[in-house]
Amino acid sequence: MNAFIFVLGCIFLGLVAPLWIIFHFITRWRQQRTLSNADEQTLAELFEVASRLEGRIVALERVLHEGDAKDRSPT
């Protein structure tokens, strides 16, 4: 009887427990793959800030380019 319990314990530790742990973490990773509402809101705010910064950069490049053109024109 002790040998039978030992064999069952070895099978459990060798096969069942590792598979159980692997499938547990696969399930957790799939649940975390989606964005929460707070994550979506933060992402929308970051997109808005990036759009404003892009507009500022375009305006700054335009001003610098006009200033550079005035410096190069013969007067």
C-alpha cells in the first residue's frame, strides 16, 4: 500500500502538478491581455497629449524654417 501511494505521489508531482501550474498561469496571462478602463483612459490621455505636442513641433519647425529662410535671403 505504501508503494502505491508513493507511485501516485510521484505521478502527481511529475505530471499533474507542473501541468496544473502551467495552465494556471496561461489563464492568468489571457485575463491580463485586455486593457482595464483605467488603462484605456490613460492611453486616450497620452494620445491627446502626443497630438498636441506634434502640433507644437510642427509650428516650431515652421517658425524656425521661416527664420532660416530670412537669414539666407540676400538683402
